[in-house]
Amino acid sequence: MPQHASVGRGSITVDHLPPDLARELYRHMRTARDLDTEAIALQRQGIFPAYVSVRGQEAAQVGSAAALDPARDFVFPTYREMAAAQAYGVDMVGYMATHRALWHGGLYDVAASRFGAVNAVVGGPVPHAVGWAVGERLRGDDGVALAYFGDGASSEGDVHESMNFAGVYGAPVVFFCQNNQWALSVPNEHQVAGGSIAARAEGYGMPGVLVDGNDAGAVHRATVEAVAHARRGEGPVLIEALTYRVEPHSTSDDPGRYRDGSETERWRRRDPLTLLREAVIAAGHAEEDALSEIDEQAREEARRIRDGVSNTPEPEGTELFTHVFRETTDEVARQHRTWKEEVEP
Amino acid sequence: MAEETITFTLPDLGEGLVEATLLDWEVDVGDHIARNAPLVEMETTKSAVVIPSPHDGRVVELHAVPDEVVRVGAPLVTFAVAAADGPRAGIVGTVPEEESRPRRRVRLTPPTE
Amino acid sequence: MTELIEHTADTTTGPVVELSMQQALNRALHTLLAENSDTLVFGEDVGTLGGVFRVTDGLQKTFGTDRVFDTPLAESAIMGMSVGLAMNGWRPVPELQFDGFAYPALDQIVNQVARMNYRTRGAVPMPVTLRLPSFGGIQAPEHHGESLEALFAHTPGLKVAVPSDPGEAYRLLLQSVRCEDPVVFMEPKARYWDKRPVELAEPTEPVGTGRVVRRGSHGTLIAWGAMVHRCLQVAELAAEDGVELEVLDLRWLTPLDTDVLAASVRRTKRAVVVHEAPLTAGLGAEVATRVTENCFGDLAAPVQRVTGFDVPYPAGPLEPQYLPTIDRVLLAVQRTLEY
């Protein structure tokens, strides 16, 4: 499988994309960027207890999620996939509810969205993607599972075990690593022995692809090819999208303690959104005016989501007990009564 | 236009932090400030952050001065805003155990022995 | 008559400084690294960053990258590597960043760390101290507010320590790292930032000793970690009603101080155990049983348990309704008074 390096230094191309798709990628990335900005503000205003920014990773997330079929496929995210959720069509008010701590995992319908619950266990959902994909094969269906994980998660046993399983079973899984180069405070050179996550694919008998994660068009093409490979029954693919976490790990983090601001500045200048905007215009896929209109619509959409999540009512305390079991037990029911008698506000 | 005043209290800027030091105000009393415009710079044991304004409105009162240590949940700034300006900030993220006077509903009856 | 016990009862005299628990733990680690060149501190983000709660702040700068270092992100390997380092004569003090991420490492903790000394008939001791930011109360994301103490206490071969305030944190960490057995050291996140005067002195009481934090005659509240603070709040309110409650801080869950439990309940005749973890098979059941076994004839009422519910740890706004509330503890006390 070819490597999808971007064309030129600091520039990208979307000549290979249909114009409407290029504009859609831009719309999703713009919306995710504006929503990200609103979310950071909501944390500082006390509405969100904490937030994890996706800024700088929009191309990797939108380019890959847009290559899937939300009617057939299934996405297994971590906790930093807001832009992927946006591009995949997830109810974003429900998605952002996890950051307001209304419900761990979010308030969107995971089954209907075919987008897994927000999951904070690093690497934990990756084996789920393998199981889901094996299930598709057993039933004779052609859905593909895409598992997102990061450079930090690539060190976890669960991720290695999953790749081996997928290789052994020939499961239709796309392992999509967003290498944002920092696992909280630990840089790639202290995380990834050998320096390449994509190279590990060889050991598990699957193609490994390194792609410029800030190039939405290149990410999209690499994912389309990987999904087609898996859907044809040719087994799993590992994609490493090289990008950069320009914001802190979370709003509780202070990167000044562990990394050089000039490196972050260099990556901020290589902004995937700016690159895509310039490439869309250069390819003749849209005029400046049309993109400005998308900008305005994205801003409105981000505000709608912001206000929607801010105004979502808090869950009732009784919901503590609702979903523990499908068939509840006498003991849980008894404790529910205790809560009513002793705690209910 | 109908106005109401809203006091913004210091939210927990980290996970379980109880206080932060005010570094500098970005506004003065009487200023009009847009939502998300820089309001105040605070420093916690974890990091220094600029808090963006939670409201569109006029600054009526600043409750702390630079270098002052402000407790989470303490008033920071009061805005005059157009009525019904949306959700009020400062209700999430404080450490619940730090109430100066713990709340109770239950009263005890001492034993008679 | 209410009497507040001074926290210095079990220490030698040392300088008193005002510290948060996070700062007190940092001081203790500094002392431990300085006194024994075999001691190693490692884990995710503990080096350059100084830990997500800054407990290891500055240690790498002082003691170098050989003795204080960041690991790749792999909890099972962190604990497995601790076994190998201990086998080779080192004294590992690993950190797992949050309670919920100890689950991926449970195999190494339970199957390896806890039983290596037993398996090798004492040839290979495991002086490993696992530092684990634990428990809830800070409206954190999922897996960042779990209470695993019953799992660890149920694992033969592990000792379990839980400090409740900065001074206890300083002394218990010194004891844990110097201990020749593996210790799971559970740090209550909700108390990290609370400042108290700390006497920087050597601990004088042995491992496995609980303490009386407040004296009272009408009943005993039994707790560990952040729930000690909750029980002190309750005792203060109860005193307004004329009910004097004793508060015990167990400090060590393994070994559990049955003597301090029995001595207190024999005097007060009533016991309420309070913990954040779910009720069923929680450590409260063990405490209640020991009280019953030792004080059955003295008890004026059955031992009460006030705990988290048997539900997964909930998100932000539901957290205060999950954790034992002041009213729930007061109601349990009232049940023992009316029995």
C-alpha cells in the first residue's frame, strides 16, 4: 500500500476530491474548530469541569470519519474524537454532554449512531473493534470497524493484542492512530520504540500506512483505500496519521512544564483548516465567498451546540439506578428506595 | 432593555482545585465585554489561564484584586446583562466539601440513657 | 465532652509547616529518594511534568532521570517492570495515574506483585509501593473516581494504606516505602489541595495502626480517606444536637486495626462505617463483622453501613448523590440511637 505523503512542504492538495466532498470536509472541520473554541471557553466559565481539545487534529479526524459509511460501519472512539463525531453525523449536543459531565460516555444513541461511547480507557476500545468486525464476518455482512487511538495508546498491550487478533482472524478493522506526538507530557521519542507506529503493522501481517494527518485530502484517500481493503475481505489495515496536539492535553494541563512553545507555534502555523481552505480554493472547488458562507454556518452550528449542551437538564438522581442492569435486582431496587428516602433533593 | 446582574464565581479551573491567584484583570468596572472576550488571568497550582467572559454585558463590580488568592466558588465579577442571557456559569466543578457550613436536613435525638 | 485529638500523638517532634496533601506527599518522596539510593519513582508523566497532581514535582530535577522517570503509557507493564526491578534489588515506587487505570494492571498487581514473596518462599521480596490517586469527589471523567480498596484488601500479600490528611499522608508514605512488603497507597484526590499544619517527623506507630481523630461517647464513625473529613463534619453537627460521636481513621485497611475498632465500640456501643465504594462486598462488611465478632455483647444496635450505591461511579451532577451524604450518615446514627 502506498504512502500518502502530502504534496510539497506546508501545502496540500485536494485536486483528487470531488468538489462537494472537499467543501463538506471543510464544513465539518470548521464546525469542529468553532465548537472546540466554545468548549474551551465553557470550561473556563465553569460549565464544563474539564475539556480535551481536538484543535490541530481536525483533518485526521474528519478526513477519516468521512471515508466511512455510517449506515454499515462502526467507529470505536477514545475521548478526543469530537471532530470525527461531527463528521460522522453524531448528535453533537449529546456528544458534548460528556464534557459537561452529564453522563460518562455522552448522551447520544451509540447504537443508532454506530459511534461508540466516549471512552477514557486508553486503548481499551480497540479490542472491541476487532470483536465487532469478526461479528460482521461471521454474519456475512460487509461492515468495517474503525478504531481510533493515539500514540500513547500504541504502547498498551490491548492495542498490540488487538492487532494480532485482527491479523489472525483477517478481521475488517481499520486501526487509525492519530499520532499527535504527545501522550500528555511524554513525547514520541520516549513512547514509541523504533519511531514508527505504522511500521508495526508488518509484524502483524497487515499493511501499514503513514499519512500526513494535517492533510484532510490525503487522510481521506488513505482511509477510503483501507476501508475498501477491509471490506473486500483482505483483512485489517493500520493507518498512522502524523499530526500534533497544539493545545494542552486537557484544560487541567500546563504544557509549559514539558514542551517548547516554539514547536507548538510551528504546528499552529501548519493549521489543517488553513491548509484545506487554501487547497479548496486552489483546486477551484469553491470561491472565497462560498467558504465564508460555510464559515458563518459553522459558527452558528457551533453556537447551537454550545447552547444546546449548556441548557441540557442535568440527569435526575434516580438515573443512578436505571441502567445498572437490564433486569434489575432486589438489592439495587432496595438501594434505590434508600436513595429516595435519604438523598433525593 | 431590561437588565439583570449576574455574579460569576470562580470555577474549578483544574480537577479538584480549591483556589487560584488573580494575576490581572483584562477589564475595568464600566467596560462592556463580549462573550468569550478575555476577562481575567488566573494562576492555579497547575497553570495560568485566561478566563473568557461568560456573558455579554457591562462590568459592574470586580470582587478581587491582582495577587489576591480567590477560593473556588467565591465571587469574581458581577455583570449587568440583558435579561435572560442564557445559562449561568459557576455552578459546576467546585469541590462540594468546601462549604463553610455543611448543609443538613436531619436532626438527631440524643440517647436518654 | 468532645475532645479533638492532636495529630501529633504518633510522631516524634519535627518542624511544623502548612502543606497540602499533594505537597506533603512530595516532601515524603523527597525524603525517601534522599535516604535510600535504591528507591525509584516512575510512571506516566511523573518526570518532566511532575505528575498530573504534581505529587512528583521537582523530583526528577533533584534526583535525575535514572531514579525518577516517565514510562510509556502501559499500566500492566509499569507494574510488571516493578516486579523485575524489585527482583534485582531496587525499591520501586510506581504511580498509576488514576484508580480506574489500575484495572488494566490488576493481573500484575494480584497475580505477580502480591504473591512473589510467597511463591518464592521468601527468596524474592516485593518492596513495591504503588501510589494510586483514588476515590471520587472531584467531578472527574469516567475511571477517575473509583474506589478499589476492597479488591486490594481481598488480595493476600498486599498491604493497603489510605491517608486522610496531609500529615497522615507524609508519615504513611514513609512507612509504606520503607516496608518490605508491597503496599497499595491510595491517595484521596478530593483532599489533595486541602492545607493543614504538618509535622515533618518520623512515624512512631507501627504499620497497621488506626487512630482516633475525635473522641465521643454515643457512637463511633469509622472511615478512611476523604470520608474521615465527612465524618468529622457529621460529628460536629451531631454535637449541636447533643450527640457526641467518636471518629476513627483506619489509615491501614490491610492490616486492619481490630484493636482500635473494638476499644472504641466497646465504649460507645454504636458503630457506623462510612465509605465511598459500593455497598455489596465493600470493606464496610469486613469492618462490621470484626466489630460484631469482638463487641457483640456491647453493641446497643446493629452496625450500620453508609456507602456508595451498587452502581457504576456516576458523572458530575450525580456524584454528590452517590457519595455518602451528611444526612445519610446522620440517619444511620439516628437508627443506632433509636434501636
